[in-house]
Amino acid sequence: MSNGTPSARKLTIARAMAEAIAQEMRTDPRVFVMGEDIAKLGGVFGNTRGLYEEFGAERVRDTPISETAFISAAAGAAADGMRPVVELMFVDFFGVCMDAIYNFMAKNTYFSGGSVRVPMVLMTATGGGYSDAGQHSQCLHGTFAHLPGMKVVAPSNAYDAKGLMTAAIRDDNPVIYLFHKGLQGMGWLGTEPASIVGVPEEAYTVPIGKAATVREGTDVTIVGITSGVHHALKAADLLADRGVSAEVIDLRSLVPLDRKHVIASVRKTGRLIVVDEDYQSYGMTGEIMATVVEHDVSMLKATPKRVGYPDIPIPYSRPMEEFALPNPAKIVAAYESMAALAGRGA
Amino acid sequence: MLPTREQKLWMYERMVASRYFEDTIEAIYLEGKTPVFNMASGPIPGEMHLSKGQEPCAAGVCIHLKPTDVVTSTHRAHHVAIAKGVDLDKMAAEIFGKGDGLSGGRGGHMHLFDPAVNFSCSGIIGQSVGPAVGAALSRKLQSKDGVAVAYLGEGAANQGAFHEALNLAAIWKLPVIFVIEDNSWAISVPKSASTPVEHNDVRAIGYGIPGHYVANNDVLQVFKVAGQAIERARNGEGPSLIEIETLRLSGHFMGDAQQYRPKEELEMLAARDPIPAYRGYLTTVDALTPQEDAEIVTRARKRVDDAIAFARRSPYPEPAAALDKVFV
């Protein structure tokens, strides 16, 4: 998966995130955590479990339901020399605090000509698939990646989750850390088993802005992030049964975007499918396709395809949500439509 | 708590410097904007929010602050920046959009950052109070000396961010002081039409913290009240809220014809100007002599003139430098 030490100890993404934060808190007194229900409860999604017991209420601070205040306070504390890790419980709640995020956290470095640093991590839960409807199930990858001044990472497995968290805390810039609820490993929330992988005990970083090839192939490149990676890996198995060799790329970071990695893969395979659980229009899928096309359209042997979320609010009812979400079958169908077009000489 | 004569003159000099700075900026802002007023033209483009009339709010608070203390301010921040000791050369150059500006021209007059004196301001109403609360939290967590002061206008006291910030500062007992500059006007909307209480100091009650009200733009009263609040914060006793009745001598921004403002109020502005009133007080009570006054005024003006000359001399930034400093 990545270039760390192989480890027999498997962790969930939630455990891996908490471990990374704890290790940084042990070595760096500037690191502290705040958010709603992150102390005694250990985070609604488990990613701060154990921190309150080890570090106490000063450094692991439950906040009032007051996202504007505590996220803008994090920006102020970061500018004053601290390294806050703050949690926005669901990414969908960004509506009540976006000014703190994109007008302060993301712009103060630029507006100060680089003399003010804002080293903070804003971690927030994304993703649907469990009938929580459209105010608790969004991904919003494109929303955050679109706005300049903040790095954006989103792990698909526990190894990357720990390494990206460590890298995010150590980064001198603000980092949005998106974790998908369906990969988190919470007992009460269905979990993708492939997200639970070996995680070294010692601290390590996964570089921000570097994609990973998680499966090598020669016929088509499937690019995804978080849940999209797992759909892509399953689709690659289905395609392999049909004699098609798919390469799967996990972007891991949306900002900076590892465009070179995608281009190199498409140069090899000549075909591109982009998978994203975020709304399709004006988002990651279009950005990846534009990256390839702008670079060298002649690399492509077939029209690129995307499997995104339709431009609709996320519905509650199970059959409606399942209809809208990306899945492996949709990726296989995208490949088949690509092949059909090529067969027609289009 | 009464200021010494020396402190009184310190405040006077900052007020005079600030006023002269704004007068100068006002004149330069109009260069290249006649006969047709176009905000994008001239050596100082963009919106310009002058702080004339609000000088007591800056001088009376910042006299109690050290460079290590944190101040966040608003879109109308020149007076506070000057009282806090922001590098005036770099500040003027920033306002001119020049390469030697505080941010090399990326921020402009609404986004001034001087980490050397822990000053910043923002163009988003009410939102700069949260970062001050965070700076105060940072000082508490690091057991580091220092308080934070968040400036806002009376219009911003109806923003959710203000109330959330007060609440957070109060429950965590943070060393932060919220200073509301009540100039009665949120662009064209009078306070009476936006605010259900006569004075915002009473809103402190809802958060269990002290609230103070200063009437008549009185710098000596600001000095007294701010001194108490800042001392309280330094002693670890938590936040305070201060509302100061002040005065917007100019329009909301330059080019604002202010037709919404009653004629009688506009006619009374000069009589309510805090600087001549304070000069009169100093002359009467503290025996400020004409010679001493002239020295102060000359010194203040020279400092401003030097800064403006520096700004004019400074080259424009390389256009492509716009791509830098997004990340460090």
C-alpha cells in the first residue's frame, strides 16, 4: 500500500487517527484537540478515543455546539503558536462555520504575506450509505478542494489514516482531514473491511499531496479517494474476471493534487475512469479528467468516464440512496460503455 | 484608574497621528478619482473605510497593551493599528498595494497583519472575534503572558460569531476583552433599527461576564474601563465586554454620500469631534501648552508623512508573486 514497515497489527481508521494524535500530543505540547463530544465520548466516530484519559481536559476540550467560535478560535490559536486539531462532527455542518474556515484559516497566511502560519487540522466526517439523508451524508470533496489556502486529505485505509494525520499535524499549513464514516470501523456503522489494515506502532508520515497506486494494471486507470478506492478495487476484481487489467489509484490528497501520478498511469493504460462519492458536477471527477486532457489528450484510447454522485441532495430511503451512490457495478458499466464506444470507432 | 499626564499625552499623540493618517489617506485616495469617481482608480484603489472620530476607542485601550498582547480588528482598523504600534511604513505601503507592504500587497487595507505586534484585522463583520478568543486560549494553554482584544462594531454585535465567541470565552474564562465601537451606523442602518437593547454592554449579562459602557467617546473613560478589564484578564479572571459610544465622522466608505444620515446629525459632527475636545481638556486640566501641542502634532505628522513617502517610493510587487504565499 505505502512504503511503511509492514505490520501485523490491524487497526480501524478511527483507532489509527487517535493513535496518530496521541503520539503527536506526547511529543509536541502545542498540539491540542477540541470539538463536540471529543473528550469523554472519544468522538462520535471514535477518532479521539483515549485522548481525554491520557491528556486531560485542558488539552482535549469538549466545546459547546458552537462551530464558528471554536474553529475560528483554532485559527487564532494556531496563529499564536499552537497546533490545534479540531473536529467538525459532520462535514455537512460546514454551513454554520465556513467563514472561519475559508476566510480566516485558509486566507490568513496569504493575507499576511506568509508571516502568519496557521498550522491546524480540521478533521470531519464524510460519506453516506446508511440512510442518514442529505444533511449528514455528504462528502463535499470539491467544495473544500476548490477553495485555495488549505490542504485537503482523505484516507481510504488505516495505514494512510495514521500517516496522513501525523503529516497534517506536523504541517505548517491548515489541513482539512476528511474521514469517511463507512470506512471508520465503528461497531454501529457498517464498515468496509478493507479499510482495516496493518498499522505500525511507531509514528510515521504519509506525505500530503502524494497519490498511491493500490493495484497495478495495464488496460484502464480507475482513480478514486476514500470510498471510491474500495469501489474501484472491487470493480477491478470484476474486470479481471473478464480479462481486463485495471490499475487503481488512491489520490489520498485532493490538495495538493498528485496530477503527475494520474498522468503517468493514464499514459500507460490509455483509459480513465474517475470515481467519487461527491456530487459529480464541478468536482473532483471533472478535475481529474481535465488534468489528463489538458496534459495530452492523445494519451487516451477511449473517452474518459466518471462515476460520481448525481447532482441531487442525498435521499433518505435505502433504495433511492443505493441507486444514487457509486458502486463497483457502475464502474464496470462505465468501462463497458467505453469499450463499446471504442468498438464503434467513436 | 486615572492616566498620568504622560499617558494622556501618549493617547493624544496616537489620536493625532491616526487622524492625520486618515486625512492624508483621504486626500490621496481621491487622486485619480476625479472627475469620475471609480473605486478601482488612483494610487489607493478599492474600498476605503476611514476611522476618523473613533480614535478614543483605539488609544484608550491600546495604551494598556504590550506588543505581545493580541489585537484583532475590523474593516475600519487604521486607528487601532496605529495605537497598537503596527509598522506604519509597511502599513501605508500595504494600503498602496506595494511590494514593501505588510503582506507584499496581497491583503490591502482590510487585511493588515503585523505579527511583530500581534495585530490583525479582517473585512468580515463580526468574524474576527473568534481568532482573538483562540489567541487567548493559546496563552492560557501555554501559560504565556498576554491578553487578546477583539474589536468589533455595534452592527457586528448582532452576528452569531460574536455571541458564540463570548460564550466560549466565558465558559473557558479566557483573557480576552471584546471592544464594541458603537458609531451608531452599520453602513446605513442605525443601531436603533438593528439592536433591541440601547447599549450592548447588557449583553454581557447573558454570558456571566462584566459589561461596561462608555458614553460620549471619552478617551479617559475608555482608559479607565479598559484598564480594569485588561487587568482582570491578566489576573486570570476572564473576559469582559466594553461598548464605547463613538462617532463615524466619515461615510461608511469613501464615496458614501450618507444621504441616509439626518442632516442635523451631519451638521453636529464637527462639534462632537473627540480630538479638539480632548485637546481642550489637556489644555485646561494638564496645562498642555501651544508649544507642546505643536511638538506633538509635528512629530505625529512627520511619522505619517515618512510612512506615506515610503509607500509612494516602494515598487509594486511582481505580478506573478500573486501565486506565492498560499502555503508556507
